Amino acid sequence: MVELAQVWDWLAEVPDPEIPVISVTDLGIVRDVAYDGDTLVVTVTPTYSGCPATSVINFEIEKALRAQGVEKLRLERRLDPPWSTDWLAPEAREKLRAYGIAPPIDGTGAQGVVAGRINRLTGAALTVPCPRCGSEQTQKVSQFGSTPCKAAYQCRDCLEPFDYFKCI
Amino acid sequence: MSVALDLDLALFEGLCRLGDSTLVLGHRVSEWCGHAPVLEEDIALANVALDLIGQTQMWLGLAGEAEGKGRDADALAFRRDVWDFRNLLLVERPNGDFGQTLMRQFLFDAWHQPMLKALEASSDPRIAAIAAKAGREVAYHLERSADLVIRLGDGTAESHARMQSALDRLWPYTGEMMMSDDTDRALAEAGIMPAPDSIRPQWDALVAEVLSEATLKAPDQRFMHKGGKQGTHSEHLGHMLATMQWLQRAYPDATW
């Protein structure tokens, strides 16, 4: 049987289908790798419940491990605890920025409308630096961007439209 | 014995109420795809619909498990007829204009978020896990719908008039969210789901705050429609299901 550390190394090479510069382990969605008898069990948690990439991710994980010769394999889904952007690996944040996606700013998830309104009324809105020029003069265009996990922003200085990987 | 049996049935019903409400609203919102007034809103609506359909898969998946008759989420979504649906009447209201769609979303989100928060304390860990997952997504739905209700309500004369008209039309469908029947009472007693009226203080406070900011006025009328949770629907749901279920009815078990 293959060492579990080896399996983790293989999984670190499986790219996220939507954001191929980061891997499924960078994303923090592989929650566990273990043996059940002689069957390798990989436990994956979904990012968003309706994320269409979820089934593709499972397919890519299975394909990668089968290509390494793993024959007895089972993928399991775990909902609890729910996935959080806090689980993104530190190196993944830099990779996102280099790819043009502003990484999540920890501790700024939607805490419900009340916190959001207080921010708006006091002008203490979230500052998301532009991943292209670093300017903090950016504005939110829409709460929902090209995928459920991102919001659409635009830089007022360099005018670049960009995605912000929002906290959840 | 009969008590245990009743609780199983109540659990199935309660899960269908949650899953059918997210399914019907998710489908309604998805009807906007390609038709929204601006590209960003089109994408936002599609993303909200996607979250709701994803949550439906979890709720109806668990409903099928609880029922124990081998029905999965797809079987429940595509092979039940209108009288077996348990969604709130509010979510089957047609989209109307953009303002009506947003007002419906806000009135629902303002219930959905505290409801999920309360469900996180469910005595059934499977329900608590789904609620925790869905709750994080719904916090963003609520932030967006409340924000847009305020901006359009306190906007131009035209947008204000449309938002007030949307509120007047939809208001009589909001009471059902907080009404209890025997199923709700059995689930609340077992600690599985919160009593619907326990959500009322939070819903009232949030809706009052947002409507005031939006310069909109809730109608005085007290009459509230009911029946969706028990399977008595408006004619709109049947038309929606005819579209939504067409493929699985014409080609049962089709896969591709």
C-alpha cells in the first residue's frame, strides 16, 4: 500500500478546475486521506453547496490517483465542519494574487446584513487591494462574480476589473 | 410506536419544506439567466440560484434518506406532482419585474438566514451540518438583497414605486413562514427544527429596519395566505413544474 504522505503529494498536484494555479490541497478541501482496510479513502468537502466544480474535482482526484496505480479507492463527502476560506494554504493566497484574483481578507465574511449595513453607514467598507497595481482605491461591482466563491471588483486607479475571492 | 412513526413522517415533511422552498426559489431565480437588466445582476442571480439548488440537493437528499423508500434528491425534485410539494407560497410567486424578484428574495432571505442559524442547533447532526454550510452562503444572499431593496426603494420615483408595489403584492405571502402546524410542533418538540414563530422577532426587526432605510411601507393588512407547506399551491407552481420536470418526465432516468 502506498504511504499516505505520498498520496498527499499526489493530491497537491491536482489543480482546481476553476482556478488551475492552485491545487485541491491548497484550497483546503481534502479533509482526510486514510485506509479502510486496503481501500484508500479520500474525504473531500464541497466549497459552495451548488458549486458545479465539485463533481469535476472528484473526477480529477480519482483520475490522478488511478493514474498513479491506486486501484481500491473511495471518495467520501464531508459537510461538517463547513469549508472556509480560512483553510486556504498561505502559499495559495500568493498564487491567487499572482493569477489576478484578490485573496480573501480573513475575518470579513458576511456576518449578516446588520454588520454589512453598519459598515456601509459608517463608511468602513471592506478594502480589497487591486491584485494588479496594489492600489486600495477599488470598488465592489457585484457581490457575486464569475463563480459563487468570488465577488466582482474594479480598481479605480488602473481600471482593472478583477475577482475577489470572498471570505466564507 | 405510533409516536416514532409520526416523527419520521414529520422529519420527511420538514425536510421537504426546506428543500422544496430552496428548489422552487432556485428555479424561479434561474429563470432570469440571460434576461437580467445588467450583466453583473445576471451573474449574481445565477449564483444565488446555484447556491439554492445546491442546498436543495442536501435537503432533499436527506429527506429521501429519512423517508427510506429509495428516493434520492432527483427523484423527489422531478417525479413528484404539485400537491406533493411543500414549499412556501412566497417562493412560487412569478418573477414579475426585477423589483418583485428582489423583494421576494429579501423577504425570503430575511427568514432563511435566522432559520438556518436556528437549525444549526438541531438535535439531528445531519441537519445542523447542512444548516451551517448553507447559512454561510445565505448570509451573502441577504446582504445583497437587502442592499438592493434599500437602493431601489430609496432610489428614483420609478424604482421606489415599483418596490412599493412589489412589497404590497408579496406581503400577504410572508405570514406562512412563521405559521405552525402539527408537523412543525412535532419537530420543535423533538428539538429537530425551531418553531416557526420563534423566527418572527428577528424577521420583524430586520424587515422593519431595511424597509425604513428603503423608505418603503409595509401594508397594514393582516390577511395572510397559507397552504404551501401542506401542499395547497397557487396555479403558478404547476406551470413552473411543467417546465422544470419536462425532461425527466419525457425521458425517465435520462442521463448524459
